Amino acid sequence: MLDLTYSEPAAKRIQGATGDWELVIGLEVHAQVASKAKLFSGASTEFGAEPNSNVAFVDAAMPGMLPVLNEFCIEQAVRTGLGLKARINLTSAFDRKNYFYPDLPQGYQISQLYHPLVGEGEVLVDLGPGVARRVRIERIHVEQDAGKSIHDMDPALSFVDLNRTGVALMEIVSRPDIRGPEEAAAYVGKLRQIMRYLGTCDGNMQNGNLRADVNVSVCRPGDYERYQATQDFGHLGTRCEIKNMNSMRFIQQAIEYEARRQIALLEDGGKVVQETRLFDPDRGETRPMRGKEEAHDYRYFPCPDLLPLEIEQGWVDAIRDSLPELPDARKARFVADYGITEYDAGVLTAEPANAEYFEAVAAGRDGKQAANWVINELFGRLNKEGHGINVSPVSAAQLGGILDLIGSGDISGKIAKEVFEIVYTEGGEPAAIVAERGLRQVTDTGAIEAAVDKVIAENPAQVEKAKANPKLAGWFVGQVMKATGGKANPQAVNELVAAKLELRDPD
Ligand code: ADP
Ligand code: MG
């Protein structure tokens, strides 16, 4: 596999009154498993369905109902683990995490505390060309989602929607290796990208498909390196956990606010108390939700309804063999195969659909030119309208057709942009558009010569000037291009203008 070389950036520093501070961040990301059915029932996971319409008896905790594990969800979690280069545990087990909440009819959530399905892995977080942070993954465990309480539909009543109850989640726990707000957002973005390549999570943050609990602490320069060398958490500051973040922007704002709050507190002689906080996006602040002393005692114990989960190495290997090419490898391959920059390769591989589109355009053509057109013309145009590649009105075959017309000399780059605009707004086959609308580049020297003669005859004063200063010949070229509607072959025009004005070669 190809690899790009990278270096790790310095941690973000914040200057306090008593010196510099550094940030230490660890994330617990909840990713909804892309599955049509729930983790322990056959009920649908469809988003936006009528409230309480996707609820099996077991989801509603009806007496006597037993959970039946959905093998597909486990396969998706294993795929995710393999995509994060993680150890897969052939034996794992489900535990009950007990707490009371109206949207949790069982009175417990089935999760994996003691024996998670997936162990240590890692993810490379891209932070710019040649710059990346390696973040260690501690574990991924599989668990059920809870339902939803709705408090804003009636002044006096609360409602409960159990559609989400029992939907499979993967909780991806990182080590505290993230060193700044931008890195935290980029980390979530990279997980999302990898899971979208794998097809294991849609990563739709607005729908709550992907949410993160963000742990933040601050320390003095050098402390993190001491932690890394010893893995002793004593070198790090006390952390606070900001719950349930579902926007990249809010994640960054919350970390920035929280770090400054902790620094101010410490510099004031105070202590950070370990607690769970909530981010208020309207005020841009975090506020305490519950402290450690009020922390739940979940009374975890092995779920007696489910046997330990045993999977076979052969099954894991088969999943590994079916993994698609992942973002890092694809990006490195694009740089090597198409001769494009790492930055462009990053843009083209951001989404699997983007990469597939680009490869279809670039096949058998100039890779750099294909990348320029896909990024600048197509993505530029789609972004302007807030569209993704999946609704592009220009297919890869159509864009490839335009590039072929440039390659064969039928149209200039300038006319190609016109053709692109026509295909984008009206559709059609590029070659046919060029033929029908008379856009073919004029390479017939007779026609170009006539146009050059005309411009020279009409502008005697300019001719004198150009003879004295050959650099002014460009003005004639411009006039001829205008007169031919941009269709004249620019090289032929240049040569003819120079010859007619009897300009010597500038060399
Ligand atoms: P808990 O189960 O109480 O939430 P964990 O040890 O599982 O605690 O840690 C949860 C998250 O907190 C992990 O992502 C971990 O990397 C992060 N974390 C642990 N210590 C720190 C720290 N000092 N600063 C920032 N993040 C931390
Ligand atoms: Mg936690």
C-alpha cells in the first residue's frame, strides 16, 4: 500500500497570565450503524418515520420479550474496527447499563463495558498537506440507542418516541491524543469519511447519526510528553466531558471555551472538578450538567439474556478481504498515479462518490487536467448551489467528452467552459453541442488569415505601434479572437499576426 509521509503538528497553546497551556482532548464518538433493522429486533431504523411506528415488542420492553442479536450490525462494527486498523476481539460480551429515563423503557441500556468487540486501533487525522495527527483508538463497543423525549410540543406534557430505541450504535473511544479544537473536528471528519467509505455509518450529523462526547483538559508544555512516555494519566489535568455534540463547529467552539474556562480557573488558584457539561450554542458556553458525585452508578452487569458473542477468525478475515480501498490509500494512489497534489487528492477523495467520479473522468485522459476540471469547474459549480456530486447534472462521461474535445483540438479551453455551462444547464452530448452550435475551433488558416487581415487593415495606428514594440502584437491576437468568437486556434492566430506584421521573433 502507498503511504504519504507526514509530520505531526505542535499542540495548540493558549497563553495564560502565568505562562503557556496546552490542550488535551479525547473523544467518545457515537456512530449509528448503517443497518435497516435494529440491534436486537427486526424493527426498521428509518429516519423521520411517524413517532412510535418502528417499535418491536422487545424495543418497548414488553414482558417476556428477548433480544436477538442482528449479525449484520456486528459485521458493520467489525468492518469499522478493521478500517481503523484495530484488533477484533473474537470473544466479547454485552452488559446492562442500568438507569432510569422515560425514553428507556427497559430501565437499562445493553452495551459492552468489560469485553468490547473491538480493541486498540488508530486513525491518521489529516491537518493539511504533509501534516497529520496519529490518534489512538482505545476501543469500539456496540450498544443500543435510547429513545427520544419531546418536551416542546405541549406546554404541560412530555412525549416519548421509541423509534430510535434499540438502534445499533458503535461507540468509538479515542485516547487523549487530540491537541486542539480544529484537530478534534478533523478527527470526527476523518472517522466519518472512513465509515462512509466502509458503508458502516451514514455520518449524518444533523440526523444525529454521528455525535460526540468531548473530553477536555489543559496541562503545561511537557506534561503531555511525560504522559506519552509513561501512559500515566497523573501527568494530565483533570478533564471535563461535554456531552452530545452534533456539529463540527460547536465541537470547536465548546473546546475553545472549555479550555479557556479551565485555564482561568487554574490561574485563579482554583481546581478543575471532573464533571459532565453541556454546550449552549446560543451563548457559546459550556455549563455543568452533573458532577462526579452525582454521576450515575450504572450497576453494570453481564446481560443475562445474551450469551457471550463468539466470532470466528475466518469470518473476520473474509470481512477484511472485502474492505474497499480506504481514504489514506486512495489519496496516496491518486498522488502517485495522476501526478496531482496531495491537496487536490484530498479534495477528490473526501467522499467515495467524488473519488469514483474523478477516476471515471481521468481514465485514459490527463489526470491533472481531469482533476482541475472536476475540482474547479464541477465542484466549484456544485458548491455554489449547495449540491453534492450525486446530483451533478454533468456525468463523468459528459465531462470526459469535453476534455476529449480539448485534447483533439476541436475546442479551446475557453470554449470548453462554455460547453460545460451548456451541458450543466441544458444537458446534451458535448460533441453534438459543439457541432450544432458551431463552436468548433477554427484551425482553417484561410479563415484566420482573413480575420487577421481585416483587423490589420482597420487599425493602421496600432500597426505602427506594434512594429515599434512587438509586445503589442497581443492586442491584435485579442482582436482576432474576439472577431472569431474565441474559436480561432490561438497558436495559429499568434503565428499569423507575427508574420503579417513582419515582426521578428522576439528571441
Ligand atoms: P469514562 O468512562 O469515565 O468516560 P474513560 O477513561 O473511558 O472515562 O475516558 C473517556 C474519554 O476521556 C476517552 O476518550 C479518553 O481519551 C478521554 N480522556 C481521559 N483522560 C483525559 C484527560 N486528562 N484529558 C482529556 N481527555 C481525557
Ligand atoms: Mg464517558
